[in-house]
Amino acid sequence: MALITISGYPSSGKTHRALQLKTFLESKLSEPDYISAGGRKFKVVIVSDDSVGIKKQDYDNARTEKPARQTLFTTLQRLMAPDTLLIIDSLNYIKGFRYQMYCAAREMKVRVSTVYVVATAEKCREWNKERREKTEKSYSDETFENLLMRYEEPSSMVRWDSPLFTVPWIDEDIPGEDIWKAITEGVIKPPNAGTQAVAKAPTDALRTLETITTSMVSSIMSEQSLSSSSSSITIYLPSAPDVKVHLKLPPRNITLSELQRIKRQFVTVHKKAITLGTTEKGAVDWSEESVARKFKDYVEENLKP
Ligand SMILES: Nc1ncnc2c1ncn2[C@@H]1O[C@H](COP(=O)(O)OP(=O)(O)OP(=O)(O)O)[C@@H](O)[C@H]1O
């Protein structure tokens, strides 16, 4: 039915908010009108680091953090269902990971929303220290500071974070009614080209992903050098000349390293989707045109103005 992603700094009160939200949603689900309208039994489920066995120390280095995140992702894929309001209570601090969850939700045809729990770094530091003093689970100081530095703030401007609800730590109420509306009445986005089922071997898909994105990065760079004042360029794919992609660029010079960083993020996220898509849910569409259009959207949304 819906996927609600909670995101925020370490020790910012995400679990506190997730529990508040669960109580609110359960009270809405128990309203007689709601039950009789749908005639179905819905449930609210929280998936958290604790519930899937992720420890605070797993965030100490990438070697342990990556498989932890993968466990979280596999669990949420398994639990997403038409009768479930799924709340993901974890740091969810990587933009690419939130995008990956969003794609999975679209594939399952469930509504999405993001709750950004905001507390100052100082406050979170204080709460993390208090947890340690009370011998509760806490992050080491080094990991805590590292996570703060790496935190990629959600933005209502990008599809995968919206609708976005920002909840400050001082405000005791959550915007429950607004979240409820978003997850029961909001638009269900159809699976995009990248999540529709069309057979293609994973090795081909990985090659397409790499060659198309590489070729688009060089096309953007060369088009930009030819028409420096233009804010919109057209790219033709050398390997598929009948495919034309129109790309909007911000009115400034885009650097190669910027594009390569965006390309790396895109490739990493979709490599995972290719593997999961082909091993668990049937093959997905990784045609050249589909990859080109997905990458175009990703570039447009990730280039700073
Ligand atoms: N609004 C608040 N007012 C006072 N204390 C709070 C508030 N929110 C959280 N805390 C305290 O901060 C600590 C961390 O809270 P919580 O577990 O909800 O954070 P979290 O963001 O889920 O942490 P983690 O990053 O470990 O998942 C707890 O000890 C909690 O009591």
C-alpha cells in the first residue's frame, strides 16, 4: 500500500518519530469508515536497523555497512505489499539508496513518502552521548561524525524524496494527517521503463548501462563545448542513431568530474537493480533507449543549478 522512508542524522529521533507515526496510522486504520470503505485489513510494519539485525558498529566501515544496507533493502522488498504500510526506520542517508527504494516501490505499485527528521548536529551528538552513558546502543564518536559528514539531505525537488515531510525535533506532533493523505490518496507512479519486465541477459544490461552512460557523458561534454550558451542539448546515441535525448542543463559550465560522479552513482544503483531484477523478480528493461532516458532524468535532477 505504501512505503514511508524515514531519514535523518544518527540519533536524531527517527525511531521516536517512526513509532509515533505507526500509532497514528494504526488509529486511522481502525476508523470504522476506513475499514468499511476498503473492506480489507491493513497493517503498519516498521523495518528498522534493529529489526533486521544491523548494529551501530556496522556503520564503522564500508565493508560492513554495504551488506547491512543490502539486508535492509531485501527485507523491505519482501515486506512491501498492497495491504502493508511499511515504515523504513534507518539512516537512509544516501541519495542513491533512497532512489533504489523508490524504484522498488514503483515496481510494487505502492505510494511513497519521505519523512525527514531534523535535529541539529549538536543535539544529535548530545543524544548519542547520553545513550552511551546509559549503556544503550550508540555510535562511536568517529562513526557519528563520519555519518554527519556523509549525510545527503532529502529534497522535495527530486521524485524519489517527494512528497517530503520535514519534522523538527522540537515539535512534538507529526504531520500525521498530511502523511496519511499522501499515502492513501497520492498518485501511484507506474513502474518506469527501468522497472518494466522485458527479458534481457544481465551481462548485456551491465554493458549497456556502462556504454550508454559513458557515451552520454562525452556527448554532453562535447555538445556543451560547441554551444556554450545553450541550456538544452540534444544527444544522439552512436549505437542507436534513431534515439534522440533532449537534456536540460543549468546555465553554467558543467565539469567532467561532476558528470562522472553522477554517472558513478547512477551505475552503482542500477547495477544492483539489474542483479536483483534478474535474480528475484524476472528480467527488466535495460534497452539502450531506456537506459539513456533514465540517465537523462538522473543527470537533470542531480546537476546543481
Ligand atoms: N524529541 C526528542 N526529545 C528528547 N529526546 C529525544 C527526542 N528524540 C529522540 N530523543 C532521544 O535521542 C535518543 C535517540 O533517539 P532515537 O532512537 O529515536 O534516534 P534514532 O535517530 O532512531 O537513532 P539511530 O540513528 O540510532 O537509529 C534516544 O535516547 C531518545 O530518547
